[in-house]
Amino acid sequence: MKKRASLAIGVDVGATGLKAAVVDASGKIVLHARCATGGDEGATEVLDRIALLVGMLSERTGAARVGVGSCGLVDPRSGIVVASTKTMRGWAGTRLRDEVAARTGFPVAVENDGDAAARGESTFGAGRGAPSMVMLTLGTGVGGAFVMDGRVLTGASNMAGKFGHVRVGTEGRPCACGAVDCLEAYASAWALRRAAGCEADEVFKRARRGDRAMRAHVDAMADALGEAFAVIAHTVNPSRIVIGGGIAASWSRMAVRAKRVFRARAMKVAYAATRIVVAELGADAGMIGASLIAPPLHQTRR
């Protein structure tokens, strides 16, 4: 099939799920595919699965340029995964851009998955028109990104906006990053599974039915998010905080309590300036955002 420069493939590499989509210039998904990430099988397996999805999508649409948003700390300049939590075995050190380019023959650009989701929401979703925006993606872990005037700010070592690892708790909960009491240790699916012994969907379902133990876990998550909102408001003072990721579907169960903690912990001017909204692109934000960084066709790497 003839290559179509107007289309791009956006890949979202999560700790448990791998998703890819062909996206047009308006942000519309033309075709998508998904599979398990295979992170526990090592980096080579994950890279092979990325290449398989990209190849399938390209064959059917002619899209032949790729943007990848990946979990872990990703350096978009070198294309390397600089650091990763233990949820992805051997992912740290992976030359993600070059490996995907070698397997597909397509031009590839990479960035952190939280940055990709924020890019998508800022351009086509809940962050449209906001002069400054923080995205929090609540999934297996907690991703984050800071967007100012349409630019994703990454910082000196690509850690800007990674609010999943600010300290918000006092219980000494271990985080997958090796520290304790990070937001991710309270407000992620991984944290809920560890604390409650069941999956996040089950925790919220049982909490709705009146299970006090499960309600306590949901409340702990809401409290942690409220604390994080105050940290965010006092450090980067965004006009909007966008809540995305799989757990965003249950945001209404936490919103009142989280905002109450936010109001109690933040200065009035910081609290009043920040709107908290749910992401509009849902699980597609990372793929759409990743497609936006896909290089032009003539930039294929050898």
C-alpha cells in the first residue's frame, strides 16, 4: 500500500497493556489494535509486540511514521528509556526509538506515556484552550505531565510533571519506584491491588455497595489526590488539572473528598485558579498524543 504522510501511528506502552492506533491530522482514530504488553517477559518481547502492531496497522492504512509514548522515564532526545519501575522487567536502558525503527523501517520518535497523554488532551481534549495544564494519568501507575502554552515541559532530566512520585502520605507505603508514600503508592491500580487484594474495578464496585474496608481504600486514594493537587497548585500553578487513565472512570467517587482536601491544603489563590476536569479522550489520549510526535516520512533512521 502507498505510504500516506497525513497518517501517523501512535503507540501507548503501558505496564500491562500495549495499544496502537492510526491517527489522522484532526486527531481522529482511523484504526486501532491492542495486546498485552508482555513486560514480565523482557524488553525484546515488548519491542517485538510493538513492531507487530505497527506492521499490522501500516499494512491496512499506509501509515508509515510512528510516535511512541512509553511508561518509564524516557529521554526523547536519545530515544532511550532511562529508568523504569519493576513492573517492566529489563525496560530501563532500552534504546526504544532505535529498536522500533530497526524493526519497522519507519521514522520513530518517543516520549513518556504521561507526556503523550497530556499532549493529546492539550491538543484535542480536556486541555484545549488552557494556558497551562497538568495531566495525571491514574492507571497501573500514576503518570504525569505539565503543559505550558501548548508545550510539554520535560525539565533537565525529563522528570518535570512526574507528580506520581511526590510524597503525599504518612503510612510508609512502598512505591514501585523504591521510595515510600509516593502518590503512586496510594492512587494507582497497582496500589489498590496491593492494599485491598483485588483489582481496582472490584474495589470501587464493592465500595459503592457499602463495603467499609473498600470505602476506606477509595478514601485514602482521594486524600492522596487532594494532597497532590495542593502540591501541584503550589509548584506550577496550572489553570487546569486533567484526570485521565483507567481509574478516571471512577473519579466521581473521589471528587468531593479530594477537592475538600485540596481546598484545605492549598492557599486560596492557588485553589481558586485551578479547575479539575476528567480527560475527554479516555484511553485513547496516549495514542493520539504519541501520533503527534511521529516524525515526517523522510526522517527514517538507518
